[in-house]
Amino acid sequence: MNRIGINLVIEREKKESGFVFIASSPDINVFVEGKNIDEARNKFIEAVKHHLETFPEEKTILMKEEVSQFEMPIIQKIFL
């Protein structure tokens, strides 16, 4: 069975009211904000479902035969 595999990146951002968590992906043009990591992740999943309903042609690009749940891109913070 083919499944859709999307890398998810969640970043913490400071705002005047405190912190928010921004969920995004290098694989698809979807960004959401949540009060905590779980909320950001859940909102991201719903936003991706809606995005793929609107743009079904992108679904074939994201299809993978085997998907590891914890496959991640390499993300590093560097200081110059």
C-alpha cells in the first residue's frame, strides 16, 4: 500500500504573548501555528489533508512505498 510521507518541522517562536509552535514542511507548502507541539502537529495534519483535497496532483509527488514514521530531515542551528 502506498502512503504519503511528509517531513514535519516544528519550531518554537517567541511572541509578545509567549511562545507559539510553527509546523511546516520542506515537502509541501503548508504552515500552521499552535499553542503547543501537539496542537501544531494536529493542525498541520488537517491543513495538509485540506491542501491535498484542493491540489490532488501533489499527492502523487508525495507517495512513497515504504515510510518510516521517524524519517527526518537534518536540521541544525549554526552561528556565524
